[in-house]
Amino acid sequence: MNYHFFALASRTKYIHRWALMRNTTPETLSQHSYEVAALSHALATLGNKRLEKQYDSARAALMGLYHDVPEIITGDMPTPIKYFNGKMREAYAAVEQHAGETLLNMLPEDMREEYASLLTEETQNEADKALRKLVKAADRLSAYIKCLEEKKAGNLEFCDAEAATLEGIHKLDCPEAEIFLEEFIPSYTLSLDQLK
């Protein structure tokens, strides 16, 4: 029997983010997922090294890598629509959950348990719930970095999104994200020559 999960998941490279905004550099879901995985790993490492946490940083990276794979079915819903009101958010959460379950059914049965906690939130243990908060912060940091990059390229379309995204990061009350903002984000505003 053939299973379609990985072939379908590989199509994240065809889904473009920020569809309602003019972009100087288009960003695919695949690119975003890589960045969220790297940032999730960094946040978990900061928590372990600076805040005496016991995060599984490799698991954080894996959760970040798969966090938006259900969007291969749902598409990338623009934030103003997704969070328009509580009913809209609940409806979209149900759609995301269904998409995750649909993807799980595209795996052999003996692999589903391994991927269930990556694609749906129902099966997560307490450790995964703590990591999910880091992944959410990494997701927002990735969006914030995109805003900074667009502004650096002269695209003022992202000014309001930058402010709203930064506010959203602070509201998460994630000390690891605050450390990252202070110590690493300033470098994203520099040119290549300034990074040497």
C-alpha cells in the first residue's frame, strides 16, 4: 500500500504566507517551518541554560518543524481572519484538528502514534504542552523577523504587523522569547557586512 503523508507534506513549499500583504521576498510555509524549528530549539536551549528548565530541545525543534503541516490542507489563514472573534478561532481550530487527523490517516498505522502529538493537540502530554508554548513563541518570533526583514527592504506594509506581532510576543509571557528578543533580534536589522 502507498502512503501519501510525506509527499503531501512536502508541498508546504508551494504555500505562500502573508497572502494579504505585499512582500518584497515571498515566504513559503516550508521556509517558515524551518525557521520555527530552529527558533523552537533555541528557545528550549535558552530555557535549559538560563532558566533551569528541563526542555527536550530536539523535541521542540521537531514540533516546530511540523507545527503548520496541517496547513497543507487548510491553507495559510491570514491572522486578521483567523482571530477575528472567538467563534472564528474555535471554528478554525476544529478545521486544523480535522486536517491533522486527515494527515495522520495518510501514515501507516504503526507510525501514527509517533506523529499524532506533532499534528494534533489532543494527544499531548505535559512536557509537550510546555514545548507547545515555546513553539508558539517561535512562530511569533518568525513572524516578527519577517516584519523586520520587510521593513529593512523598505516595505512599510509591515509596520503595523511588526508592532502587533511584538505585542503578541510579550503577551505570551515567555521568558525565553524575551531573552531572544534582547540578545538575538537586533542582529536581524544589520546588513551582511555588519554581521561579520
